[in-house]
Amino acid sequence: MKHKFLNWFGLTTLTTYREMEDRAKDYHKLISDLTAAIAEYEGKPKADVEYLDYKPNEHGSSFNKKLFDEWYSIYCKNQYQGYKLRQLSKHPHLLNAFMNEFGSFDWESIILHMEENNWFWSDNSVAPTIEELKDCVITLIPENRFDTIGNAVSSGGFTVSLYYGEDCNSICKIKFNK
């Protein structure tokens, strides 16, 4: 009865206040823990094994591209792609636009074009695989520059642009410069 009377005047008992205070502390701790967990993924990932420590007895005086590619595939590629997609996930509409464009892109025609024109990447003697093309495009996702059309990133013949259009719709364009 006493609680109802106090609540009617907008007042509360000390025990009710302490219960609310405890819930607020729990809530703030949860927010703090979540923020700390998210912060782990904010920075660019670091490899568990550095390149110089990877098969150190095989390093010579010259750069070994095959060894580097092997190390990158094992220790960096997936983490870096995950980082790029997490950065893009902060913009859910652009992530959706990217996934739609990425999923509908004609990868096979790019492979055929590269093979017909003897277009190889780096020191390779064969055209890249579809998986390698997709890996390249994911790494070209711009980082937090989505305000204008001109913010495109290019490499390996690909250009990726993500931006908000004039009517605030999200746009992704993946092009291969033939």
C-alpha cells in the first residue's frame, strides 16, 4: 500500500531505487563488455605468424612470391576479408547492395576474357581462378568513404565503388576494365 501511495506522487522507496541502480550497473557492464568485444575487430587484423617467421629457413636474399602467397593465404586472407566486410556491415544498406552486386556478377566472362587476352596477375602464367577474382573484389571494398560517386578502388582490372545515390539509395558497382 505504501509503494502505491508513493508511486502516485512519483516517489519511490529506497529498495526500489537500489534495485534500479543495480540493473543500471549490470546494463552498463554489459555495454562495456560488448564495446570491448567489438573493439577487438575495429583495427586491421594482424597475422598470427609474421611472414619473416614463416618457414624462416626458406627465406633467401630475394623475395619469394610463392612463399609469400602461401603465407598470405594461410594467415591473412580470410581475416582481412572479414575485416573489410565488418567495416561494410556498419552500413547495412551498402552491405546489401554489395552482396547483391557480388552475387550477380558474371565471374566466368572475366575468366574467359583474361584467358583470351593472356592477362595474368603478377608472375603467374595462368589466369586467376574465380575464387581469386572474388578475393580481389572483397579486398577492394572502400573503407568508410561512401559519400560520393568518385570514391572507387581499383586493382587487378577491377573497380569497386560503393556510395549513396542522390535519393539516398545504396549503390554498388563492380566493373572489370576490359
